[in-house]
Amino acid sequence: MIFIALLLVTACHQAGNQGQQRGGNNQPQPYPVIEIPRMTLTTFRSYPANIEGISTSEVRAKVPGYITNVLVEEGQQVRKGQVLFELETQSLSAEADALKANVDAAQLEVDKLKPLVEQDIVSPVQLRTAQARLAQAESSYQSAIASIGYARIKSPVDGVVGTIHYRKGSLVNAQDRMPLTRVSAIGKVFARFAMNEKDFLTFMNSADGSTLDEKINNKPKVKLLLANGMTYNHEGVIETVSGDIDPLTGTVSFRATFDNPEGLLRDGSSGTVLVPEYFKNAPVVPALSTFEQQNKTLVYVVKGDTLVAAAIDVLAEVDKLYVIGQGTVGAGTIILAKGANKLRPGTRIIPQQVPIDSITQSFTTVF
């Protein structure tokens, strides 16, 4: 019986200690508190992006033929007019020879008729007919010569050779589903990305200017996060914004331009565009001072020595700080700095004010 009584006393004592921690008695414990400050901060909103060469041109055969030579490799830098592929020209050359013979014959006919017309032996109509046949023969011949030239397939732009879809021995023509290759001019590249409607409105409202063009011109430069997680070493400029919202995705399309002198970015690459967002004299709270409940972010406001839960509107997160909207909790409000997850509303504490840096530099999360 004595042993059972001791167990009951111990259990009551432990329950009393738990009650103290949960605000169940009148013996408050000391806890750090801070006054919500205002700060000027910069954060970045991220958007997946597709990279395109500023000019990407398909290379196709204008005349049918077998590829006899592939003169470039994938990824090679080429100049406009450089020969990339050669097609066999035997049949084209034979056709051109036959057409040249037609030209020569037509020319002889014209030369024969000219003096006869001058002597009124034949009608001028015959001469004009012969001259028309000569012009037609010359046109056909020149077309054949051009076709022979088309058998040397050249790059339409300065750029980098993409995937080569056909190799030596392949029969190609202008109607092929895939081009021979693509040449992309990548001295500059486009990064195409999209914002949802909410972010778009925030983007527009934060920019100076009365028109869309003015707002875009006044926006700061953007950054690009590469697929390997590294930040690209050249900043980009937002140049265009689509004039409508995609009804399927609810997003607005953007295009930013980046210089690419090293050729690091390639047509078809992927990345993440980082759009800066500035907050001037905005109220902030440490992330460590908040807790989650029913999909809401809350803090404990210190009223005298009592904790009162209050929801906050988190606009952005920067270096372990939450930028909050202008709600019921704002700059100058005293909040619990640490320990929110182990206390309940109504708990009485002994407030001990500490600098905000001591909280943001703390890596120990109190559960």
C-alpha cells in the first residue's frame, strides 16, 4: 500500500510539472521574445524555363539526292554560308548537260533566222518564236545549274550545329519529316518561362511606369539557375510579356534574354529564371518564431505575460526570415521568439527580450 501511495504522489507531481509547461498553473517560465522589426530585403521568385537560341534554323535539302558527304559534327560552330552536306549530282549534271545542248540549239536557230528576217525572207514572227524557245531553254538550264548548287547544302545562319538526323548514303528530299539538322545562333539566348496570375499581378504592381513597356524597362535584371544548380554568370533582361493569360494553365508567358559568349547555354537547355522581388521597410519575423496549424502560419503575440496566437500572411522567405503582410501583427509587436511548438495559447511566461539576430542565427529548432 505504501508503494502504491508513493506512485500516486510521483504521478501527481509529474502532471503538475506538465501543467506548468502548458500554462496550467500560475508559475510562468522565462522565454525569449522579440519586437517585430522592419527591414529592406531582396528575395527571388523562381520559374522553370526553357532555353532557345535567338535564331534556330532548320537545314533541309531543296533537291532530292543521296548524301555523299557530311562536312560538320554535332555541336560544331559554323558560319553562315558554310557547306554542311553534299548530295550526289551525277543525275543533275546529266540533266544540266542536256539542257545546255537545248540552249545551244535554240541559239543556233535564232542566229540563223536573224539575217533571213533582215532580208525579208522569213517572217519576224518566226524569229520571235525562236527567241522565246531560247529564253525557255536558258531558264531550264539555269534552274538545273541552281539545283546543282542546292546539292551543296549550306548553313543559313551563324551558329551551332544540332543533332544530325541523316548520314552519308541517306536519300533526302525537301518533304522529309525531320530536317537534316538545325543550326542555332546562341551568342544570345531566350529563356521562356511563365508566371501564374497572382505572381504576374504582383510583378506588375511592383514596377514603376504607367504602361507595360515602361514597367518591363524598369524591372531589374533576372538571374538564371542552371540545371546543375549553379547560377549562370550573366544576368538577363525581361524583354517581352504575352498579352493574354493562357486559359489552360492560367499563366502569363515571359521571355528573358541572356548573353551567351562562352556558348554554355544551348538550344533546348533547361534552367530556372530567378526574378528579384524587393521589400522596403517590410515587417519580418524569424521562421523559427512561427508554427503551423490548419494550413495557417501563426505566431504567439505577447500580451503582458500571456501568449495569444495570431495568424500572419507570409509574403516571402529570405534567409530564415518571413516577410509578412500588413495584418493584425505588424512592426513593433512583441512575439515569442522560440518555443512556439511546445506552448499553447493562454500560457503565461516571463518575457525576456532578445535581439532578432540571436534567433535567425540559431540552427536549433525547438519542438
